[in-house]
Amino acid sequence: MAPLTFAPHLGLTDPAAGMFVEHGGSLEGQIRFAHAAGFRALEDNFYKARSPEDQQIITRTLRELDMRMGVFVATFSTASPMHGRYGADQPSFASSKSAHIDAILQELEDSLTLARSAGAQWLTVLSGGEDPTRDRAYQTAQMVETLRLAAPMAERAGVGLAIEPINRRDWPGTFLHTVAQGYQVVRAVDHPSIKLLFDVYHVQVETGRVLENLDATYDEIAYVQFADNPGRGAPGTGELHAPAFFGALQARDYRGIIGIEHGHRFDGLRGEEDTLARYAALERALRGEGSDARR
């Protein structure tokens, strides 16, 4: 079985709070530290929002180190949970307003162009908020239709769109909130450039049954992200049994990237060291050497 490819982040909910900022300092320093620590991919939710100079630093360093670029958020300015609940003037994939659809498609076009230059193979696509005035079935149909318009754009760019459902506890009012709904949308679009992003944390918060959901949706999964729950922490800090989940991916010979989408158990350098130790323990467990990264 091929080894799994984990991708630490340069910023999960804050562009300045990278996973290894204490060890690496600058964006370039963080990437170089991650490489030295054995990671061969990296993701950055905020890549699209960074300055062209910072984007160039990230892209250049990844290429120099032969590291893979993971996802960044493609719908940062339109269908994003950062804007809060659905509003009459807030674009969403649940909206049938032509102005909203046009805005989303334009942002996707811009993001796809940026992804090509960054070397990203997949982009995160969020649904935005749900419209409380319309039946969910109509909203689902609208999201499918808008993604069908986006699919040829993604195909031309050679970059896929990974649809990510996110939980309603942390993001109240989001439209697409279960992995089953995401799977339904992706299957209805039925295009190789439109696939599913399976975020273990959101699945566990919203519905649980992580392995059951992985099995049910695996044929449409393009990208995986991980955080333990509760706390959105590193493996072994919550209720999930990380070796079982990652072992299931290994058994399927998963070759995609796994975004490490969590913080640390402790503040500062101690937290980063703890996270590194947990991934080392996880890798030993996956090799059958006994540790399960729990303590």
C-alpha cells in the first residue's frame, strides 16, 4: 500500500496561524519545516486571499521542494460560511438569482486560473447559506444546476472542484451540511471535475458514523481532511480512532491528499511538538507497530 500524504496548513481559520508557525516563522520557513518533518504536501485555505507576493513564495517553495499543493477555498468571496447566515444579497449555491449564479461562476473562473498557476489539482467549494424561504429540494436542484455550469470550466482548467459539506453547529445556516447531501449533489452533477471533499471533523460533528459514511461515499471522494472531535484537534485528542479511519483509506489504496485541518492541544512550541509526536505515533500504528496516537 502506498503511504498516505498528509498536508499541514498555512492557516485554518486565520491566515497568520499556520500549523508550524512557531517552528518555521515565515510562510517559506513553515513550508521548509514541514518538508524537513516529512510532509510532502501542504494546503492553505487563505491562498486566494493572500498577496501575489505571498502566493509566489508559497508556489515557488513547494515546487523547489517537490511538494504537492492541496486545496484552497475557491468560493472565498461568494458562497462562504464566513459571511454568516444567508441574506438576500449574499450569493449561495442554494440561490436561483441570476446575479448570485453569475458571481459564483466568475469567482470559480478566477480561482481555477489561480489554481493552475499554484499547481493545485482540487479546490474547496462551499455551498454558502440555505434560503429559509425555499424548499431544500429546490435549493439542491439549483446547486446541481450551477455546478453543471461550472463543470466545463473546471475541465478546461484541468482542476477539479471538491464540494465540502460543513457542520451546522460551527456554521449555523449553511446549506450543505451532511456528507450524504454532498454525495447526492455530486452524483447528480455526474462530472469527473466535480467530486466530494470528505472532512472527517464535519462528518463526525454532523452525523457520526465516519467509517460507514466513508464507505458509502468513497467512489466520489477526491480529497480528505482530518481533525479529531471534540475540539478540532490532532489525532488522539478526541473520540475518533484515527488509525481505524486512516487504515480504511490505506486499505482502499487512497492516493489523494489528506489535509490536516486542526490546531494543537497546547499553545506555542509545545503544541506543535505534541502534534508532530501524534502523527509519528499514527504512522507507527499504521505500520502495525503498536501505538494508536492516544494519550
